[in-house]
Amino acid sequence: MEISGYLELAKKTLLSPTEAFKKYKLEVGESLMYYTILLVINSILAALFFPKILMMIMPLKYSLGLLIMARIITGIIGILVGSAWLHLFVMLFGGKGYAKTLRANIISTTPMLLLGWIPYLGIITWVWSFILLVIGLSVVHKFSTGRSFIVLLISGLIPLIIVVVLALLAFSSVSEMISVLSSYSGT
């Protein structure tokens, strides 16, 4: 796909998402290229508008280039792993094709990556991207929007529950160590 095709995809995603998910049946490589383009745009815009934050993160002469490379590498790993996790639940609900889940996940990040760097707009773009992912899973896997929402809810709740349980275990362990240490200091 040429750059004009990726621009058209971004425009369609923002203005007519259902049509975008139906029309653009990207291969994995094309999906990852689109995602890479979005990551580069997001990184450059964030760096231009928030250079002091960039310099706090990476106070190096070539920090913008390093930031973009780090964003591309971590972003691609994150989207591949996240899509694989999501696809486990898509399969449980009858969906087929990891590439479809990956495509829906990548296309749904469009508002977050194009506009999420703008202060106070970030949370809106996260919600917008979530809604787009519900739509995307519905279109590519022929799910109802309710089924897509449940897939996303379950795939998100399980890691959240694990993190909460681990945090509670860590907190109780630290509390217990403090009480043991304080009992030694009292003697």
C-alpha cells in the first residue's frame, strides 16, 4: 500500500470506522507498516510540543531518533503481544484469524496515536480507540457489538485481577515484614 492509502485509511477510521474496517483488509505487514507510521507521527508531534518532557526522558543529543526507535520497537512488540492475548478470547467466542484481530487492534489505535498526545484529549482518544476496537472486532470477526465488548471486557479484566492480587500479596508481605522487624526492634 502506498502512503496515500495509509492516509485514506486514517481518515476513514476517524470519520467512517465501520467502512474502514470493511474496506481495508490489510495483510500483517501492511498493518504493522500503518502502525509504525502512526507511532512515528505520534512520537514527532509529542516531541515537538513537549520537548522538555522528552529531554527529561532522554537527555541525549539524538533523543528524538532514539525515542522514535524505542517507540517503534516497544510499540510493535506490545501490539503483537496484546493482539495475541486478545485473540485468545476472540477464539473462545468463535472468532478466527489472528491477522484479523491484529488488524482491528492496530486500526483502532488511530485516534489515540494521532491525537492522544494533545493534553486533556488523551482520555477521550483512549475511549474512542476502545469503541473502535469494539467496532473492529465486530466487523472482522462478524461478532455482535455486545459480543465484542464482552471479549474486550474479559481480556482486560483478567490481567487487572492478576495485578490487583499480586499487589495485595506484595502489600501483605511488606506489612508482615514490617511487623516482624518492629517486633525485633522492641526487644
